[in-house]
Amino acid sequence: MKTRPAYAPISVQCPQCGAPLTVPDERAQLVVCAHCDARSELTGPRRDALDLLTDQRSGRSRGFDLPIGEEIRHDGARYEVIARLLWGEFDDEGAYYTRVYALYNPRRPLLYLDEYEGSWGLTSKVHAMPTTSTTNIHSGTSFETADGERWRCTESVRRQLVYVDGCLPWVASVGDNVMAWECSGRGDARYEIELTGQEIEYNRGKGVTGQMDRMAPRLAELQLDRQIARQKVAARAVILIAIGLVGVLINGGIAGWAMFQGRTAHTSTILASQQKPDAFSTPFELTSGGLVRLDVRVAELDNSWAEVQLAVVQGDTVRHVTDTELSFYSGYDDGYWTEGSKEGSVLVSGLTPGTYSLMATTLVGMGESATPQPGTHLNVDLSVVDGARSGVPALVGALGCAFILLFGAFRFNTLRSSA
């Protein structure tokens, strides 16, 4: 019996990056460079006239387990992965991807190995048509094909081509849409109807999840490498979480410690009636020559904001002028709620040891009032802490560590959800 001569693969160069491209089959019409992902349409009998199309985003991060050129064993024959396609299904709940590998043997029809969420299947094109029109087939419909097999449609979906590389016997472009009816038969038998424009094709196959180690010996090794890489990323994420958590605790502790440092040198209440330009608090002594913290509290503040203006006076000289803004709002909406605070603090530096007094005046307004009024009805409670510490650097450090903690948690959760 005569057999056709073996096809000698043609080697060409990528017109964009110059990398060598191998065309393993004379039926090929498309080849995608594995180095720069440039898509080239093949024309001419020698396949040496290339029409460069557009570049595509690299598929190296698309999650393919098998590389181009990988050997696949099936039914006593050796196949080679010559192309990879990534099909996406999109709805309101998210995106779902199916990875398809085109398997080539020079003396057998193309096979298609597909993987969806760890489940593998093997199909090939057939001519067995349904005995009923596709317009009557939908999810849950049972029907027969011309070869007498009975099938049940499990799902009808619209797929979009997201990525393609390798060498195909037809021209495929990112963005191509296919309407597919996925059907199941006896055992793990599969049947699929694909409608592309006006062209309709039929595919038949079966699930091969349990046979993948035998069909693709390197797959277990590749998956182990990916698992090890994921474990390394997860370990780094755990380290980031630990560093962030420890940093938050340490910096938070330092910030809390700073709040309680210093000596209370003075406390007083400036009544509303005393808030005049020449009204002073009782004198007090500062001895540290370091930071001084002025704590302010307006107990009567309610559903309004207040600006408390403070002046630190030594003798007849004003040594420092500052202010702090307070706001407090409350109400009932499915329960009692509050927003803001009636208390505030200001740090003052540059005061030498000596005797000082405080002056305080208050302006109050409602909402975004542009014309605040004197707070003649508000009493101001004042406290002066000598030798205070600033907790701002520690708070900034705590925020930075919190970001590290959240980033590590995000990375870890992403790995866990995609496992």
C-alpha cells in the first residue's frame, strides 16, 4: 500500500524579530512567533511570503501548562503541540477561560486538547450532524446525531478568542467569536457544535483528565514547577504579612507610648465669657525646653464645627500662635450615630523654660458656613503637657507597614483563590 511522502517542515524567519519559525504542516495558514508574539499569515506554495499582521499581548502569563513543541502520546501515536488558543466566556459574574492545544501528527487529523479549570478533554472534528436544527437545541435539550448517538445539551455559550500562538491551518484573530453548544453522551463522551459566522463545525471527543500523566509525561513536572513557584510566592506573601503585622504593632505601640509622655504643667477652663483678647489663663511653668502639647476640648460642641485659636504668651510677648479645628455631629438613622470629635491636640516647639500663659478664642459655624461666629457660648478646656513626644513618625510608619500587610494578604488571597 502506498503512503504519501512525509512533509518536510519549512523554516522561515519572523519578519519582525528575525527568530526562526517552523511550519510543520503544508496546510498551515497562520504562524505566531513564540519570541515576539507577532502573528503572520502564510501565503504561497513555499510559505515564504509572509504578510505581517499586528502584534499581540504575550501569552506567557496565560496559564498554559504545555509549551509549543511539547510531545503528546495518544492512541499509539506521537503528536506535537503546534498551536495554543485561549477562549474566554464573559458574563456579569466574571470571566471563564478554556485553553486549547492543537495536536499535530503528519499522518493523522488534527486533535484538540482542551483544559478548563483542571479538567482535560480530547476532541476532533467529525461529520456527524444533529438530526434536528441547531435552532431547536438549547440547554437541557436531548437529540440524536446521524450516527445514531444520543446527546444532551449541557450548555450553550458564546466564546471569544483572547489569545493564539503557534501554527494553525486557518487564520484566527483575537476577538473572533464562536457560538458553541456543549453536549454530553454516554460515559465521558463529548459532542460540541460550533457556529462561526455562517460556518458550522462538529466536534466529538471524551474526557482524559485521568490519562494526562501518560499522554503528557512532562505535564506533572511542569505542574510541580508551577506549584513550587506558587509556594515561593505564597511564602514571600506570608513574610510580607508578618513584617507588616510586626511593624504595625511596633509603630502603633510607639505612637501609643508617645501619647502618654510628658508632664501635665497646666489645666484650666476658659469660660465663654472670658474669651477676650486680653483674657489670660493662670500662669504655668515649662521646664523641659522640648515639645509642648496643647490639648483642647469643647464639651458643648454639637452638630457644628469650631476653630479654637490659641496664643502662648510669656510676659507681654506672644511666643507662639496656633489653632485647631474640631467638629462633632450626631443624629439618628437606624440608631444613634456620631461623627468627628470634641477634642484636639497641637504640638508646639521652640519654647524655652519659663513662665507662660494661654489666650484662647473660639469661632463656630454650621456645615460649610463661610461666616463663622464668635463662640461666646462655648467653654474651652485646656491642658498643657510639658516634655511631650510626637507620635506622627510612628503613625506614618504604622500606615506604611499596614500597606505592606494588606499587599501581602492580597497576594496570598489571590494565590489561594486561583488554586
